[in-house]
Amino acid sequence: MKKWNLIVDVEKCHNSNNCFLSVADEYMGNEHPGYSTAMPKHGHHWINILRNERGQAPMVDVAYVPTMCNHCDDAPCIKAAENDAVIKRPDGIVIIDPEKAVGQKQIVDACPYGAVWWNEEKDLPQAWIFDAHLLDRGWKEPRPVQACPTGALKSVLIEDDSMQKRAEDEGLEVLHPEQGTKPRVYYKNLNLYSKCFIGGSVIADIDGVEECIEKAFVLLSKEGSKIGETWSDAFGDFKIDDLEPGSGSYEVEISHPDHSSKTVSVSLGESTYIGTVKF
Amino acid sequence: MKLSFILFALPWLLRMKAWRYKEFSKRLKERNITVQMKVADDSKGRFYTFKDGRIVSTNGMHPSPDVCISFKSEAIAVALLMPPIDYQVQIDAIKNFNLIAKGPDELVTWFSETVMMSQTIGWEFGTSVESGETRYVNNTNGGPVFVYVKDGKIVRITPIEFQADDGETWTVKARGKEFSPPRKTTISPHGLASKSMVYSKDRNLYPMKRVDFDPNGDRNCQNRGVSEYERISWDEALDIVTSEIKRMNRQYGPGAIYAARSSHHTWGNVGYYISAYQKFINIIGATTTLLNPDSWEGWYWGAMHHYGHSMRNGAAEIYGQVEDCLQEAEMIVYWSSDPEVTNGVYGSFEGTVRRQWAKELGIEMVHIDPFLNETAAFMGGKWLAPRPTTSPALAQALTYVWIKEDLYDKDYVEKRTTGFDKWSAYIMGKDEDGVSKTPEWAEAETGVPAREIRALARKWASKKTYLSAGGMGTTLGGACRSATGAQWARSMICLMAMQGLGKPGINFGGLQFGSPIDYNFYFPGYAEGGFNGDGQNSANGVSLYQRMPHLISMNPTQQSIPRLKLPEAIMEGKAEGYPIDIRSIEGQFFPVKYPSPGHSPAKMMYKYGSSYIGTQPDSNRYVKMYRTDDLEFVVSQSIWNEGEVKFADVILPACTNFERWDIGEWANPGGYGHDWVGQLNHRVIGMQHKCIEPLGESKPDYQIFQCILTRLGHSAYFTQGHREIDWVKRMFDASDLPKGISWKKFCTKGYYVVPAEKEALRQPTSYKWFADGEKKNVQEPHPLPGAYGEDFLEGLQTQSGKIEFESQSLKRFAQDPERPPLNKYIPSWEGIHTSDLFEKYPLQLVSPHARYSFHTKGDGKDSSINDIKDHRVNIDGYFYWLVRISVTDANVREIKENDLVKLYNDRGAVICAARLTERLMPGVIHCRQASAVYDPLGDPGKSADRGGCVNLLTSKRMQTKKVHSAAYNSCLIEIEKWDGTDAIQSVKGSAEELIPAE
């Protein structure tokens, strides 16, 4: 049977917040009987965009990661709920029953992603229901996907086997796979958020003038093993990405046919711009 | 015979409609009057007696009808009454007194509208969709939308997804790939959040009066901004406003009524500010606001002197650049350009997908901005971060490298430009200035390493490069709104003149403008003035006036107040500014003085729309102005109770454009914004359905104006017997829409997608003609024929017809030493060189346009925008405005993430929530402008504000002496952790003393 999945491309998300606003528009002040009750006017982020600014000026990049109910196939919230208050639909969508779930705060606590929000006024756990009420009416995609200006969000209605294949082919990841919850929300280019880079700028004095050095060869190694390599660009800048945060010391060796090599040691916590390296 | 028949048939028509439609039957019951229709010489006539909804029709003459409509002759009567109505004939008859309506204005209007209504009463609107919802269409400042309504309430607002039979989409072929945009509209956050604003708790739902305001006694002007309000009836409110209008004219004479508006708080060709509001102002006669070209500034006052384009406020041609850029360009330099935030203008995220294509094609990106802006973060590429206001120095150093290393297009410079020798001498330090503008010189000024300036210069010269200067490609950009704003914009033109502007792949633009759409399909932009009939202060005369004949209007009061000097004008009684006059390059040189000869100073303010306090520089001045007796009466007509509405004596509650009828095209201003639809992937023209009834007692602006004018006897002139829906139909008929869609379908479906242009007919690329030495071939009606120096369509608007490195217009003007003919670098009058001030306030503040709100639209008013983490921050239940501070500057001040901090200088203080970032170099503070919330903690105007009005801190000084322009981004401040008090600061001294006087 075909089921719903969501693919989030971190590289394409530019924080327009149209997904968040679509959800706000769809659920604030609106009752969708059998699906959800109105979202509070403020304070809930059923779609919650995380931000990671990596590096230091002037070498900085920014990644945004929209997070939401993962509609897990092995959802802790379903287990935590009493009275079948959280159900898994045949199409993969997880719905917190707005009547049965009243008073069940443990549903909020059960979610390892913090994607379930507690509605104080209604004494109710709430999450984004994938706009199931609209899909059931024949909508082709949920509203956050419709309103996304960059194509960072894609909803996919396919068989689980096909989705698994697609995940493998496209290198899709899920959040916190170690939790074993089997999320239906997949991420592409998540490394832009979760991994680190080491970058720098190669310069030299040439004829008494400081210049950017293009095409310097940069070799990154750890404990003698090569981790990555790259070339500096026209501004002398280089960047080696996809490193684990807090992964300790690295050696950056920079060489160029016209200059003698330089080596810099880096202890990597978060992404690091090592500044200028002068031949 | 014919006339007798028409007059006989008319009541039957009305009766039939009343029988069929309850609403019309109700309408007929509204008035018990007698209407006479006749030939002027009484040779033929019939009168109708309306009583309790019934109509008695009698042949002959009534001795004393309430309303008498007379026609000069029977032939004229027949011509005017025989459907379909020819409005050209009707207008001619009115203008030439061949058609005269006598009787109380209100009754004449009622009868005319009733007859019009008989034509419109059966129209059906909207599309029924599932779950008992009806889907309507509307427009916002950030894109057209579907509006789903159930039981009289808006359920949701979404972008528009096209159907298979909607107009087709274009495809661009570039480097072996084909690109085509998605078949739907995009939407800006402030458009998408509209529902939350419609149902905001901050809506003005009832007419209100300040409790201690007594129009016949003590006005207590000093209590504005502090006193509470009480609800009053519409009648009472309108009586007060009308009697004050009359009193102003009686007591002071022309000029005493001052009209001030905002732009951008609603959308639609009928109800928008240039239409209904402007006609209203013209009718009552009022001192108007002399606008500064607020988003253009440096382009208007500077750039146009080198290459013309006065009718675009100094912006460049905007055609064909999407294809050319994708096919040819190797690099795009975004300089003070953040289209992912500013969305062109009204263009939502239409350019976004095109920029993604550029990325896919491997076009390199460079971003020059003190802040690593959202476009830079999205696109990637090299970020150069010059200190605020120093970009002109960076541009000069690039020029230096190009000259020194022989990296420019000599042939182009020789054939297409003038004055290069002088420019070169200045740059190389070979003139009286004697300073070489080397990269090292620029590094000291800008903070950008000299080596990177050299690298950029070489890269730029070796690659076919597009320059996106400002968010639109040319124009806008924070760099144009500082003391060096004109210098920066001028330098952008001079750079492109050295690299061959108009050659393949070398042009202005950042893929925001120049889509291959159909530019010839006519639909009026809002700046064509709707039904205002004002040929002087709108583009009404260009096309719309002929296509939709209507009455002309002119403002009899020839006085205006320069907007940036409004507080001084009111409190000191005089002010001088310079106009936006786009006829010619020289239009901007004429000083405008307030007060005008023989005119009264302004004593009453009619404020329409949103806030000045969030958007105008040094805005504590405005607060102080409101709290003086100099303004005897302030009426605010506003949708929300925000910003300075709380300083009004009477508040008139207006409704949003979701609660009234209108029509409009997305991103189409026309006039000054000719062909701005070129930023869209699809032209979408929308019926703006009245989706719900106005909330509370709020009314459409059109109807509020009509109510006031009825009391003054002008409503028939204002409305021409039209209700808003009648103007919507007129606008439809006046456009090319009937060629594409029937009125009936337009009413239900609600929108029309203009099919893409045929590939063979696409617009040529801007400036290609110029680079090739041919006649101008892009389809813009600029410049005026007389502005061509020699042959028509030959060359640019400049005196030489070429790009002038030494501007001849500034040379002729010769009155502004800060704008010399050569674009010399003059450091900002508030910045790193103003040492005493810099010592006290060592941080440079940039306050660019907001991302999620549009000016004050979308912000505050309890909208869901407030919950966006990068817009405001909820701390202890209060939504604070966000300020970005570099980690370095924060550490020095022991400021942590989400700390409440005070931004201050001698002008004021603002409390914001701190966001620590590496996206700024140390020494620079980033805090977006245009908060809709002004929330002084103590005495208004004299205490810290926690609403986020960062313009309390910016300078009122003009960029240069002989202009009318704001310099928001020349601003020095200090930041500290907020101590919880309302104090502006403890440090003594005054910025006004430290900054040299103008």
C-alpha cells in the first residue's frame, strides 16, 4: 500500500517559514473534527525550524532544518498513549486523537524529537498531522509542501519498499535513527547541519603585495590518515566539510608549487575557520 | 418614442430584480424618495416614487422631486440610457453639463448606485469546494491567494495552484538544460499570515475617540499616546471629522488639512492608496506629503546622473536578463542585495527558483554585504563584508585594479561612455585629490582585505559578470540608504560601464527581473491611480484614463510637506525638501518649500494606513510632534491599532482587502514601477473577492471616504454612482482581460493567468542595443521623447547619450558639494570617521528591510509572523524585536543569546532580544527596521521603547544637502544589557551637537 513520506532537503531550505505559517494558518482558529483541534495562537511550533550557523566570520554558512512530527512507524507516542489516543493510519500518518488524548501529557514526553506540543488551555498533546484532513479530501500534498518556495519539502506517496530504495539511492537520513522509531520524514543533505567543516584562507606576499593564493593543495589528515583534500579558490579560501563535531585534532597541510608547505593543527569542536595561512 | 419606452421600462427592470433578489428588494426599501428623469426643456419625462420598496412610475413632471436627472436633449438621454452604457459618452455628458443631477448628494448617489446595482445583483462569485467551503481569490502585497471561507469565516489562505487550462508557462534553454518554473504562485510570509491579521485582536473594530479629546472644548493634545479611548458611533465619528474639515477651511483656509498615508498596507486597484484615498484627498483639498524615494534613495539622487532612467527612479532597464544571465553569465555579484528577503518588490519568491537554476548551472556567486544575508546563506559563494557606508570605497579600489592591471573593456569605454579620463585620474590619484584608491586604501576604509579586493577585481574582469546591486538588480539595497547611498549607487553604474554593460552575460540583475513573460497584455498597475482621475500625481493618463473613462480630479491645495521633515514642519512651521519628479533627470533639483505662499500651515492631520514611527528616521520626533498643540486634530483611518494610531484623537476602523471588493495584479504598480511584473514567473490577475463581511463596524476605505464626502456633498463626484464592485467591473473591461476570460468565469474562478510570451516575441536583453550601438529596442516608454539628446531612441537619457563617468547634470546643477560630478568618495557624516561620536557609540547599526513583514505589514498585531524565531523572540510572554550582534561584540559586553539589550544613542533607546551571530564582522549591529509596535516604557518620545522601533535611533539628516533622502544605515549606537528601566541612557551629550549641522 502506498504511504505518505516527507523528504526535506536541507540544502534547499532558506528559512522562509512558509511551512510554519501554513500550519499556523491551517490549525489556528480551525477545528478539524476527528483530526485535530485548534492550535494555540502563539507558542507552538508544530513545524520547528532549527538553525545552525557554522564557522566564524568571514567563513560562515547557515543551515536550516524544518522538524515536525516524524509520523514514525514505531512511534513511542503510540506506545505511551492510553486508550488508543494516538493512532497510526494505514497511509502512514500518525494522528493524536483530539478527544481521547485529553490530559495525556505523557504523549508529549514520549516523543524523542520534541515534536509533540502541549496545549495548556485544552490540556491536550498536539502535533502536525500531515494535513491528513486535506489529503483525505483529495489534496495532492500537504500545505507546507505547497507553500514551500524552494522545493525543500516534498511529500511522497509510495510503497515502503520504494521509499527505502529511494532513501538509499539519494542518501536520505532520518533524525536520530538510533532511537529506532522508523520516522517517515527523511532528510537530504543533513550533513550541512549536523557535520562540521575546517576552512581557511591561503595567502602570500608576492612582489611585496599580499595576495590570495589560488590552487593551493590542502590535505586534511587525522593521526596520519588522510581525511580529505581540496584546492583553494581565487580568494585563497578552502573548506573541507563533513567532519564529526568534537572529533578532536586534525592536521591541515597546505602546499603550492611556488611556496613551501605549511601545516596547521586544528582541534575540532564546532566548524572552524582557521583564518589566513601565509606562505 | 424611444426615450418614453426606456423611462417606462426602467422601473420594471428594478421591480424584476427586486422580485428575484432579496438583497435588491432590501435596497429599494432603503429610501422613500421621488426621482424625476426628464429632458431639460421638460418636453418629456417620467418620475418614480419609491415607497417602502415599491415603485410608482408616472409619466410627466413632478413639481418637487427629491432627485432630478435631466438630459440636454432626448437624443442625449437615449444615448446615455440605452444599454450597454458607453462610459465615454456618459463622462462627456457630465463634463459638458448635458447630464445634470440635482438633489441632495446622498440621494443622487443612492439612486445612481441602485441603478448600477440592478446590473450587478445576479453575479455569482467564488467556487464551491469540498466540506461546504467556498474558495475565493484575493491579492496581498506578497502574492495572490486562494481564500477558503466557511460560514462567513476565513478557514485558510493558500497560494494559487494552476489548472491545466490556465495560461502556459515559459521555458528557458540554457547550457543544454531546460528550465521552467512550477505552475503555481509563490507567497511571501506576510501574505501567507494574512488570516491571523484579519482576525487580530488589535483590529480597530469600532470608531473610537480619545477620552480627553473634546472638539468643542479642551483637546488635551499633550495626552496623545497616553490617554485611553472610548467607543463612539460612526455618526459621531464622521460628524467630528467632517466638522473639523469644515472648521479648518473656515478658520485657516487652504493648507490647514494635512493628509499622510502609508503605502503597502492593503492591495487592489480600487481601494489602494493611489486610487480612493488620492481622489478623496483631491476632493477635500489638502496639504500632501512630499515623498522621498524611500527604497531607491541613492539610485534616484545619484545613479541616474550617470545613465538616466529618471522614470524608473534611477533603476535600470529590466528586460531579458533571466535568459541572458542563465545562458551567458559566469558570475553574479550580489552587492547589498538580498532578494530572498526583499522579494524584488511584491514579487514573493518568484525569483528564488531562478536563482536555484543559476546555482545548478554552476554560476559563481559573490555577496557583498556587512551581514551574511539570507540570499548569501542560501546561494553560497564568497562573502565580503565591508563596513556599513564604505562600499563606494570598495568599488573605487576595484576600479583601481582594473585600470592598473588593464582589466576593463577599453573599446566600450571609448564608444559608450564619457569622462573616463577624469575618473581614471581621480582613481589613480593623479588629480588634485592626489590619493590613489588602492586596495590597501580601501582596506583601511572598508575592512575588506586588500588581497580579496584584488582577487575579486581580477575574477570579475575575467568572467562575464552580472551585478545585482540592491535587491532588484538595480535599486533598493541598504547601501543606497546611508550618507554614502548616492555614491554607492553611482559607483555601481561606473563599474558596469567599464565591463561592457549589455554585452552577453554582462548586465544588471540577480535573476529577480526579466522573465520571458508577456509584457504587452494590458492590465493597469495600481500607480495608474484606479478611478482617481489624477493625471498629475499618478500614471492615470498613461493608459487607464482612456480605457476607463472617469472624472478627473485635482487637489486645489498646492502645498506639501517633505515627509522626512514632517515633525519640523509642524513644530517649527517650515521645511524644505526636494521632489520625486521623474519627468527628467533635473526634476529633482527644484526645492519645495513649506509652507507654500499664501497657504495655512497644517493644523489637522488625516492619517491613513500604517506607521511612521517604525519606518521614518529619528522617529521620536514624530512622537513629540503628535503631542503638541500644533496639530489641533488627528484622525487615523486604520485597520489595526498599531504604531502611531494610538496618537489619534479619532480612530476610523477600516477593513482589510479580504472584506471588500477589489481587483488587482500581483506585483504590478505600473507608472514608476513599469513592467515590474517581469519579476514574476506567471502574470496572475486576480479578482479580489469580498470573502467575508467587514469585522465589527469596520468599513472599506472607499466607503469611509464616501461617508465623509456625503456629509460634504461630494459623494456623487467621488463615486460617480459606482460602488466598489462597479469599479472592479470597469477595471476588468478596461484591461485586456476580456480577451482571455469571460467576466462570469472571472467572478467565479477569480483569477487569470496570462499565457507566456511566444519564444520568438520575447523581449530583447536590456542594454544590448546600447552595447551594440543601436537604437533602443526594449519596450519601455522611457525616457520622454524630448529627453533624447539628438535622435529619438538613440542613446541614454544623459546629456551625452552615453554613460557619463563625469555627470553633466550634476555639473550643471553644481549646488550640492556632496554630490560632485565625479563620484568622489566622501566618508559618511556619521560613521567611523566621526571620531567623537564613534568613541561614544562604537557600533555601526544597519537596519535593512524586514524579512517576514513588509514595512509594518505583518508585524505586531498578534499575527503568526511574531512566532517566527527569526522575526521576534518571545521572552516572558512579550515578543521582542530581534537584534543581531557579533559574538565578539557580545562577549565584550557580556551579552548572551536572548538577553534583553538596550540599543541606544542620543536620539533614543530600543529594547531588543539579542541574537549572537558570526554573520557580522565585529563593530556592526544588524536590526531590521519597520516594527509596527511602538511601546514606550515611560513618557512617549522620551523613553526607551520595547516595541522594536529601531528608527528611534537613526538620523534625520539628509544624505547630502540638496536632496530629500533618508540615511538609515549611517547610524552609530552602543548596546548594553537592559537594566529594566525606561531610561534612554546615562551618558551625557547630544548627537545633534556632535554631528556637524547640515
